[in-house]
Amino acid sequence: MERTLSVATAPRTATFQMRINPEIKEHVENIFANCGMSLTDAINAFLQQSINVEGLPFLVTQNSKEVLREQAVIRLMAELRKGQKSVRYEADWISEEDMLAEFGSDR
């Protein structure tokens, strides 16, 4: 059985120190405080997500925006294909007009 590491439940017996610009520290502390987190909470969330994905929890590239867009399009197309494959009968289809009536439109 594989052991799953959890930042929330693991004993906190090691320390970590780093140097950071005081203005940057204050700025990110304010950002995280608006999210209800301390700087330590945010770093622990980063560490947990790194464990979850077994790598950096975000892309570090010169073209991150384009890569993220491409990945989103790939996931969207896969979900659309799953939706199409889930339709077994003509009556299972919902018309665009019915969808707009049910969920509204921002057009």
C-alpha cells in the first residue's frame, strides 16, 4: 500500500528558512491574507500540491499562457467527445434553443 504524504497531518519537526525582500513578503502576505491564509499556509499548500502532481503545480515556461490554452482546449474537446458518445438515442439530444431557455444566454 502506497503511503500518501499530507502536509496537513504530517508532524512538523523540520524548519525551513529563506531570505526574501521585505516589500515582496508584505505584498504576498496581504494577498494570502485576502484568501484567509498565512504565508506559511500558502507555502504548505504549494508543497502539498507539488506532492499531489509530483512536480511544480504550475507551468514554468516562456509560453505558459499558450500551453495552458492548448491543454484547456484538449480537455474541452475530450469532454465534448465524451458527451457525444454518451448520446444513445436521437431523443437524448437537447436543442440549442432548449439549452438557452434552460440556462440563459449572455449574447
